[in-house]
Amino acid sequence: METTTDKETPIGALKEKIAHFCELRDWDQFHDMKELAIGLATESAELLDLMRFKRPEQVAEMLENTVAREKIADELADICWMLFRFSQLHRIDLSQAVLSKMAKNELKYPVSTSKGSNRKYNEG
Ligand SMILES: [Mg+2]
């Protein structure tokens, strides 16, 4: 297994690695936009399922437990895999998309009215 960190690894490198993995398996044919969106939702549900029926203190403890922490990391990786695959195959630049959405969020949630508040932008 390769070892690297978020600081060292560009998103594009991960997208290329996933694309190569899929090319070797001839999986492009299965990865239309709908299937990848379903995969993204399914993997997100698998992350939620790890915490299902657990009390808040039990959920917090999961991050301190090696086995539980690895399960959480695995599901986050599955979510990233689907996200990167979706964006790679359907030509959406994630860095541009995130920065563009952050600019929109800056307008929706100005610090002057949002600091310390959990209200949604349209909840007055
Ligand atoms: Mg999974």
C-alpha cells in the first residue's frame, strides 16, 4: 500500500488512480451519472449506518477505537471514491466547484449574521 497524506496528494492524482483502476476492469460502462450518484448516496448511508442506534457519547468514542475508526475511514474513502469517479468521468473539476460553492456560501452566510448561528440562510 502506498502511503501519502492529504497535504501531499493532489485531488487530480487520486482521480487518475481511480480512473486507471476502472479502465483495467472495463467499468466505464457501469458508471453513468445516475449510478455514481446512487453510489455516493449509498456509501454515505453506510457511514451513517456505523452510527445507527448509538448514543452521542458512543459515536464520539468510535474515533478513539482503532477498529471503528478504520471503518469510518473506509466509508469516507468509499464516498471520496464515488465523488472523484463521478467528477473524473463527467468532467467536473472539484477544486473549481468547491471554490465556486464557497463563494456562494460566503454570500449566503456572511460572518456578520452567521457567526455562532446554526440557522439556515433562508430561516431569517
Ligand atoms: Mg462502503
